[in-house]
Amino acid sequence: MDTPFAYDIAFLGLKDPSPVGRSRLVLAMERLTGRSTADCHDFLSKVGLTIFDSLPVDQAQLIINALDEAGAVCEIRPKEDVPRAVSEALGGGMAACPSCGFVQLAGKDECPRCGVIFSKMEKDEIRKMQHNQALEDAQQRAEQIRQEWDDRAKHFLESRPLSADRYQMFNKNLTQEEIPFLFLDTAEGPVLMTSRQLMAIVDGLVVHLPYEIIKDVDFGGGLVGKKGHTRLVLHFHSPIHFKEKNTNSLTWQLTADAATNKEVIMDWAFARSYMCGACGARDLHYRNEKGQTRARCMHCATDHIIDLANLRITPMVSS
Ligand SMILES: [Zn+2]
Ligand SMILES: [Zn+2]
């Protein structure tokens, strides 16, 4: 999937339609758009209106957060958007049936394979079905990838067996599915890599770091660390809550023996990204909200809660 480089933000409604809610949002819109109060009042009645056009990803993220806080329900749309694809698809050329995926000449009223009548389908419904299809495909891919990584861990163990005694301190924190494959000794405490996450015990506390939340890895370099050790720093997409505070990165001093695994650590740490639970896109933008790791989809704007300890990501679908 291509990563979209530009985003539109459409206004979909107000969370709080009371006069107080309206004026709060108008104020925020004035500030963000630089347009007049009258214009901004006007926006509130134009549901679906694109209020920002072709924003770079960082800016889109800032604005959607500001609008969200100000009480707007907004949608982020990549420039190549699904609803537009629908109307184009049903206009000229070839088109895929949104219900069964059958590719046919566009402009037909009915799908020759499954019989769906396009004109009877609301645009939203078409869109939802396309999303569901995209989601299904994405979930299948995600499952495939999980299995590939499990296989990789098993393969690794064939040449470098790992005795279960080495990581028994992590036993109660391991999930059923994951496969522990590499144990690292560090000055800060034990680190265990599994097919799903990197786990560590720091000052007696277990920290769970699914590979998906790792943004960057620094290996070696930096200030001179502990003698005979090599520094490993993991940076996260957003601060994680650890020991009563939020931290952007964690640092370990690896023993010489542990440091020989540089390639393996780099390989695994950069491997994965979470998938949106509503549309399957992998453009999530992370933040820490009151100690909770969250991520918003830059494709469909669905927000997610990430439970690090249980390796779970849950889409927050409002009803
Ligand atoms: Zn069909
Ligand atoms: Zn999404």
C-alpha cells in the first residue's frame, strides 16, 4: 500500500451541539483556519465539507487533535480517498463491485456476479463494504505476518536453542502464542525477545514493548557507557507509561555477549507496524493520553487504545 503524502480534513459534525459547544468550536476554527467568525459558523452547517486541504501528515495530526479537543467530529482523508474512488469507479473504466470485489466494466447498475444494485446502495454503505473488504484483506495479511515471525523465531531457535530456565523470570508475563527466542544480559536487568515483543525487567518492573511501538533503535555510540558494555536505546512512537511517568525511550547497557546480537535486535525492532482496526491501514499516529498509549488512524481517523502488557490494540468505534 502506498503511503499517502497529503491529507484533507473534513468536518462531520459536533460532539456537543449546544450553543456553548458551537461557540467553542467556532473559536477554535477561527484560530486554526484564520477565517472569519461568520465563515466558521457557516462551516458548522456544512457536514462533509473539506475544511483543510492537502496537509502534510504532521500538520494534519496537529489539526485533527486540536479540532477533536474543540469538540469537532472530523475525518482525515488521504488525497486518494475511498469515496472519490467509488464515484470514479462507478463512472468510467473498470470498477470492482464493492460487495463481492468482481471487476467489471464501470457504469453498470448491477453487479453481474452477486446481483448487488449499485444505485440502491447508499454511498456510505458502499464505502463501509469497501472498508470491510480492505480490513479483511489486511487482517489476513497481518495474520500471515504474525505466522512468518513465529516461524522466524522457531527457525532462530533451531540454530541457537534457548533454555527455558534462562527466562523463567518472565514466565508469568508471557502470552500463549508468543515464542521466546533470545535472552539478553544487560547491566539494567534481563531482556527477552519473543516473536511478538521485547520484554525487560527494569528496577524490578516488567516492561512490555511490542515491536510495533518501537520507532527507532540506537546501537552503540553516544556517551561512553559501562565498561565492556554496548549501549542500546529504543525510542518509541509516543511516550510510554513506565514507573509513574512517561518515557520516550529506554536504555540498556548490553554485555559483550548480548551485543553480538546487534543484527537480530535491529531486524526485529524495525519489523512491524500496527494496523487500524477499522480500515486496515497502517498509518497510525501515536500519542500518550493520561498514561495510556493511543493511536489514531490517518486514513479513517479511528482512534485506538493500545494495551502494551497484553499486546492488544482496540479500535474505539463510537456508536
Ligand atoms: Zn458483486
Ligand atoms: Zn483506519
